Amino acid sequence: MKSKVEGFSSIYKDPNSGVVVNRASTDRTRYRAAKRQALQTQESKYEISELKKEMSEIKQLLHQLLQK
């Protein structure tokens, strides 16, 4: 049986496993949205990095073509 954590109305702790559960759906929803946003930001940074590498490669190829 989970017991309430003192000082919090929607947080419970399982005494056997030590797992803490937040039953407030708004907090959970906010956490999931923040996590999704962080993953999107990380993916965007990776894509920008890859585009920069590709642009650098294109510039090098153009310089080689102009030197011929």
C-alpha cells in the first residue's frame, strides 16, 4: 500500500520498493511536454550540426572546382 508523502497532497511512496509516484495529472502532463520539447531541441541541434558539416563539404568542393 502506498503512503502519502508528508507535505504533498498528490505524491505517494511505496514502502516496499521506495518508488515515488506523483498522481497529479497536470504535473505529469507538464513533465511529458517538457521532456518532448527537450528531445525535439536535441534533435534540432543534431540536424543543424549535420547541415553545417554538409555546407562545409559543399564549400570545399566549390573551391576545388574554381581552382581548376
